[in-house]
Amino acid sequence: MQKQALISVSDKSNLLEFAKFLIEQDYKILSTGGTYKHLQDNGIEVTEVKDVTGFPEILDGRVKSLHPTIHGGIMARRSDENHMATIAEHGINPIDIVIVNLYPFFEKMNTGLSEAEMIEFIDIGGPSMLRSSAKNFYDVTVVTDVNDYEVVMNEIRENGSTSIETRKLCAGKVFNLTSAYDAAISTYILGEDFPQFLESSYEKVMDLRYGENPHQKAAYYVDKTKNGAMKDFEYLQGKELSFNNIRDMDLAYKVVSEFEEITCCAVKHSTPCGVAIGDNVLEAYEKAYECDPMSIFGGIIAFNREVDGKTAVELNKIFLEIVIASSFTEEALEIFKQKKNLRIIKVKNPVSDKVTYVKVDGGLIVQSTDNQFSTDLKVVTEAQPTDRQMMDLVFAQKIVKWVKSNAIVVATNGQAYGIGGGQTNRIWAAQQAIARAKEKVEEDLVLASDAFFPFRDVADFAAENGIKAIIQPGGSIKDQESIDTCNEREIPMVFTGMRHFMH
């Protein structure tokens, strides 16, 4: 009995070579719709599925392969005499190879199509054939990954058929794909951040050199259902990325995206070590560098504007892992080529996370993203902040949100001078940030805290060390003690009513 292969694909890459090979190996090819026409137009002998089933395509092509003749030929176990007798009784021939990939639902998401248009990209027959074939992988070779064409051809060429190991691997890929495909459809239709079942639809785009440490393995996946700054970025030059690189890139670009002004952020070990706004990108970088010239070494630099040649010259003067921005001038790119290992990343999409995930052993914590700031700012002291102080308080607050808790940021004139974070108590973070700031400047410093002051010690220390204004959420039962301290020193303090922990 002549072997049969069924082909129905939306991605026709490398298909003609595969189909010609199957003809050479004496396979009869069955096909549908656009794939049938593509094969026929290219001179490949092919039989349309409707000529096998005796039933035409109906409902504008919605129903064409959903037929017992097709699924019986796929699902019959060759080792089961009853199965083989049954399909023979109904004139059904076995189908040995199924080559199917799905309607491009992934690719059509976030392209502005209407709901009615999107629904037509939900594949029904394709997943049905894939699942049927994958379930029967002892007998059927199912191929959905274009990269597997060569593997299948080589095995058939050498052994006359595929190995059970290859068939099993290809079957596993089917369920991996269809689960992600269904998850994307569910995400689109439900439109919920917290559904009953948490679907995921992520595709691996690269294996990473290692994880947080060299003994850990890692890979990078992107969300197939949503765009974001760390998706589809353009890799312009440099070494391959690591786990830590991508995480720090994400943080750095999120920080600069908080600002409308020209902004530079330096990140080291997943926390900002320098942030500043400037009249141009060079000034913003120089001010960010001044915050912590030591920690910026080997760090990640992000900009929310185009990087020019003058800035590239300065960036090349120190060792950096990555420079990431929305664009680069040609002059800047030529200058960066002097450091071939420096990674240059061009971001194409805006920051768009709506939820964040934290993996715990045996579970996943999901929360809405901390993407807002309080608009209800209340001055709770007798002293009122100046316009300049209020601008700096808001500036520092936008940074402190991205610093590991407990977090304190000390700043002035649109420039962070001291960043203290990741401490187990707030006074240590305050001492750290103020001490670092005072190494560089003594006047007009303001302080932002990511959470309330549980005691008056932070306000006392700030007042004793020249801090001129404070912004914090408030909400402690001992708020009045901190307010009293500020009133005694004539320091304005602003309450936001909104905490910004980042653990």
C-alpha cells in the first residue's frame, strides 16, 4: 500500500523541497486549500483532501479536514488488527506523515484587527490533525516545526522511516505548540489578568550562556500575545546576552520610560546606581555617572532618547556591558564598533507590562504591575516645598519605585546623588543614600522613601544631615513623630498615600 503524507501549512518555508522528497520516496501527498494550490502551481503531484473524503470544503473553508477518512487514517494503530480491519472496511488508507502548522493567530495579535477578523485566524482543523497525529506517534510522524524537515528527510533517506525517538520528540512539540496556541486564544477572548487557569504562551528566542551563575542553565522566551520593550528588540552588536543582562536591561529601560524628559539610567545588579535628566543625552549620562562612578563600571546604561556620537565617545571611556536606547545615530554606532564586545540594543516597543510574576516553589504569584503614582500629594508640615523641591521630590519618587526595598533616594536638580536599597531596615537605607549623596553635594538635597517611616529615626537622621525636603507614603501609626521632626527643622514633608515596595 502506498504511503500517504498530509500537508496543510500556513508557513510554506522550505515546503517544496520536503514535498519533492516525499514524492521521490513514493508517498502520495494529500492537501487542502492554499497549500494544495501552492504545491500544484509548483508542479508537485498532489491530491486534494475533498477527493479522498468525497466531501467538499464548506463554510468558507472552515470545514475541510474534519472527516473520519482523514482522522481514521491518522489515528488507526497499525499494530491493532481491529483498527486496521475497521479502516479497511470503510475504505480508509493510513496516513503516515502529517505536516501541519497553524493559522497565524500569534502573529495577528496586537495588529489592530477587529474581533471578527481575529476569530477567522483561530485554527480548528490544524490543531485537530496535529493532536490526532501526536497521540498516535508510535505510527505517525507529525511535523509542525519547519526546522524538523531536514531531520525527517535524513532519517527516511537513511532508514526508510523515522525513528520512534524522532516521532516522539515531534509529538511533544505538537502539544507544546497547541497549548501555547490555545493559551493565546484564551488570553485574547477572556481579556483577564487573573483567569481561573493561568495560561502562558511564550516562545524561546535564544538559549543564554548561563543563568544568574555559570552553573545554571537559562533561556530567553518572549510573550506571543503581547508586545513589550524586551520583545523584538534589535541586537546591533556585541557578545551574546546573559540572564542577568536581560533582567538589568528590562529594569534600566523601565526607569527611563518613567520620564518625559531626556533621561539616563545606569543599572548594576538589578538596581539603579545612577539616574538623571538632562538637556541632552550626554548631559543626562554625565549626571547619572556622577551618582556612582564606581558601581556603573560593568553596568547597563539606558536612554529614552537617541544616542549620538558625542555620548558614544564618553560611554566608550569606561567598561559597560550594554547600552540600550530607542535609537542610535550612525556616528554613534561606528564609535561603538571600537568595543566589539559591548552590546548595543535598540528597543522597538514601549514598556507595556500589565502584570508581574514571581515564581515560588510549586506556585506562581501574580500581581498587577506597579505602574502608577499618586496624584493626591499632601504637604503635612508647616513648611511648604518650593517648586524646585517639589520637582525633585517627584523625580526621586519615580526612581525609588525601582530600587529594592527598603529603598531611599536622595536627589537634587533632576539628578540622583544617593541610592540606598535592599536593606532590612529603613534607617540603614537612609544612612547609605545620604552618605553617598553628601560625598558629592551638600545643598538642596531631597529624599524619597518607597514606604512610610515606621519610626522618627529616618526623619531625624535626614534633618541632621541637611536634607531639605522629604516625600514618603505616610500611613505609620507614628507619622506624627516624623511630622514633628520636620516641623522642628522647618523641613517640608509630602505624603503620597501610595507605597512602592519592590522586593
